Amino acid sequence: MWQRLFQWLRPSAPPHPAGASAAGGGTAAAGVAGEQAAADFLSARGWRIVARNWRSPRDRRDELDLVARDGDVLVFVEVKTRAATALVAGFDTVNARKKRVLRRAATAYLRSLRPPPATFRFDVVEVATNVDGRPPDVRHFENVPLFPKHFLP
């Protein structure tokens, strides 16, 4: 009903694809496609994807988009999918609150491993989708500060 009202108020606005919101928010399908693009990007560089959408058994809200291996280093990857024309870059949306949630999830993941890895880090992969059908632009930010200097899980 609201979509019809919205279209009636703005008849020149194009209809929204299934699942898209009228306010311009992304869809779950775009997020899944972004995570797949990030996984493909990292795999092409020789990384091994260990887990996708891993959730903490203690708090199911805590989620890690990708967990990967870059050689001997365990890497927690947050994937941010945005339209190429978005005003705020995906990297900039990983704020202090999001980092707290990611740190909690990463700690739970590390505690579940026996033996724990000697080295681990946090990366952000930004996927910018293009509306003209071109493949998405992928930007990789390595070793983003997430853990304190002498962190032990």
C-alpha cells in the first residue's frame, strides 16, 4: 500500500525492484552478492575462505561476514556493500559500535579454536555496485585496528 501511495505522490519515480525499499536501502540479495564478490576477490588472491556468516553460539546477533586464511594468518573480514554513488563509503560505516560487536564475535570465534592461531587480524572489504551492469568495484582495507595491542583471546 505504501509503495502505491509513494508512486502516486511521485509518479515520475521508477518502480522499485522486488525487495528494495522506497527509502533507498539495500536488499539482502545485494548483501549476499557483495559477500560473494568479496569472497571471489580474496580467493583470487590465494586466500582460503574458512567460514561465511559465522554466528556466535552465545549471542546469535554477533556475526562475522567472512573468516579467511591469508597464509598462516587468520583474517576476520567485514564486507560492506554499497551503491557506487553512495554518499558514505562502506569503510566509514565500521564505527566504534560496530567494532565492539565484531571484536566480541571474533573473540568467541578465537576461543572456539584449539589451538588458537598465532596471528590474526581484521580487514574490511568494500563492494561498490554499479547500476549499469558492470562488475562491482572491490576495495580491500587490510589490518584495520580492532584488537588492543596485546590482545589474547
